Amino acid sequence: MEVILCQQVPKVGKIGDVVKVKDGFAHNYLLPRKLACAATPQNKRRIEHEKATRLKEYEAEKKVAQELADKISKVSCTVTVEVNDLEKLYGSVTEADIAKALDVEGLKIDKKLIELEKPIEELGIFEVGVKLHPEVTAKVRVWVAKK
């Protein structure tokens, strides 16, 4: 049976894909859960229209994210931390600390968007990624200084 996926289904396909599945899988799983609809010409036209609309929205979001990325790339923020006599940090600088420092600079960024490979545990200057969109990642310069 041929169906059009209305939602992403693991190991089957993504939204808008026309896939051929077994009748039982379609009737017992996909259709009752509204994960798919029958692949009629009318449904195919409707899905193509929704796909085009979704693509326009995706491109608009990407453009906004790129503008924000350009703004973020021009900003550098400073995080001040307590250190001991050997200039070792008492803790580490995390995504939350960087988000607070960016907030001071006037940029509201969710800490979940900040990409740290591991927490920063030393003084210095670091390039930190901020994932604003699946295709857009900005780099912000973070200065870690002692109080």
C-alpha cells in the first residue's frame, strides 16, 4: 500500500514522503495514529502544497538565524571567575555562565543552544559555538578572566 507520511516515522521516512508499506502496517499502525494518509492524487497535491509552505518557513527561519549569527559573531563576552593561587578555577565555566554573559551584552540566548565540547576549566580566550538553526552556527568569543 502506498501512503504519504504526515509525521516523521523512524526507519520509514520523513514528513511528506510517499512510501510503499505493507497493508497491515498501514492499516494497524500508521493510519490509526495519523502518522500517514492514503496516497490519493488529492492528498499528494495537499502534501506538496504543505511541503512548499514548510520550505518557505524554513528558509525564513534560516535567514533570521543567519542575521542573529552575524550579530553574535561581532560580540565578545567576559566571564569572571574565582581562582586559587595557581590560577586554577574553583569550578568551571558552563553554558549557563556563557548565556548570562551574553545576556549582559544584550543578547538573549538559551543555554541549550550553546555548544561546549566540555566545560571551560582554565583562564583564557575561547571560541564557543551557538547553534541557532540546523544549518546556522555562530561563533562567540568568550574571555575567561579572574575576579
